[in-house]
Amino acid sequence: MTRPTALIDMLTDVWASLDSLLATLTESQWKTMTECPGWTVQDTLSHLVSSEKGLHGEPPTTHRASNLTHVKNPIGEFNEHEIDARRAQSGAAVFAEWKDISAKRRETLTTAGDDYFAREMMTPTGPGTFADFLHIRVMDAWVHDQDIRRALQLPGNDSCAAAEHSIGRFVRSLPMVVGKRGKAPDGSTVTVHITGPVAKTFHVATHGGKAAHVDSATNPACTISLDSNTYVALCCGRQFWHPGDKRVAIDGDRELAARILGGFNVMI
């Protein structure tokens, strides 16, 4: 297996973006709530810290959070213990911990041999290699970079390679969203037009009870148009579409579009 250089570059570029963004934050900004239920900006970075420490082989915290109100699964519970263990710290202290572990991880990722990336492991999407897992790490890091930026109203880094990569992963779920959740009629096609900063257009056709990406659509049942930042926020369940949402334009079957938009969230 060759070194996944493009993925490593994307991940470390996101880390560099985070470093520049977080270096000047005040304590008030660190404590700003994000759209992730119960998480502040500091909590979001604590999550990234614990993830990279685990990948580096460092043991998890023995601390146990008392409030698991927002937890939905075992992964969420693990995250909450790690985050709660750092809540009494200052944002600057968590940032220092982040700088330390991200430097170690950057060194490992850029110097490890092929065996490091070929080793088998369980990923959130099933069995795979660490190289496979890096696809998810890039998406996770970039999504949380955007979570922090939205909370602080400091937009940026939304047209980078990691942004395109992340959106590419989300659109893989469009057939399920259109077919299963949207219940698109058999023989119909749906177009999703994503405008900048990352501009992409996708067509999903339903045939024989199955939906799949197709190259084009001559007469789509509906066309949904929205910018890429809105698309990401909806796919991650950070925000939810509602009738009259001015960020989203709908042409054609509005009821079908409403079902599809209501099912955009694909984040675990």
C-alpha cells in the first residue's frame, strides 16, 4: 500500500487552519456554544484532542461524565467522557494539549512506513485499514473546523481540498436519502445542485425500487439548489431545513423535495 499522501495533506491542512483560527481566541470565545448539542468551541477541540490521542496509542480518560443527556450511542458516550474531563480547564490549556498531540500525529503520519497505513482496524463504516479510516478523519476534522467557525461567526476554509473530500463523502448517501427517505417515485430523477464555495451537481434516478447516481437528468421530478455550506450543515444535522428556508431553492415537486431535505442528515 502506498502512503495516502493526499489524505495526509488534507488532514494536516485542516489542522493548520484550526491552529490559525484558535490561536487568538478569548476565553469567552472558547466557551461559545456550537450547534453540536451541549458542546462549546472548547468541547469540540477536546473531541479532536481525544481522537488523535487515541490514534497515537495514549489511554483514554478514566473520568466519567455525569450528564449524558445528548448521547445517542457508545461512540457518543466515549466522546462525552473525554470532553467532560477537560471542561474545567481553560480553552488555552486544551489548545496547548491539541498543539502537542497534533505535532506528534503530524510526525507519525509523515514518517510512518506503508505498514502503518495498511494495518487493519474497525472504522465507523466497518472493517478497513488505517488508510481507509483517514478518509473519515479528514471529514471529521473539517466538519468540526466548520462547526467552530459557524459558532464564532468566523467563516473560512470552506473551499479547500478537505471540503471537496467531505462533500464527496456526504453525496454518497444521496441515493438512500432520495430513494428510501424521500420515497422518490420509480422512474423519476432528482437533481441536487450545490453552489459555491464547492460547486457540484448530482443526479439520482430511481428504477426498480432502487436509487443510484446517474450522469444526467433531462426532466427531473425536482431540483434542489443550495450552497455547499448549507448542504454540509444539513447533512451533519447541525441545522435542519424548514419550509420557507431562503437558503434552499426548489423547482418541481415540492413535496418530494421536502421529504428529501428532511432526510439530509446522515451523520451518526
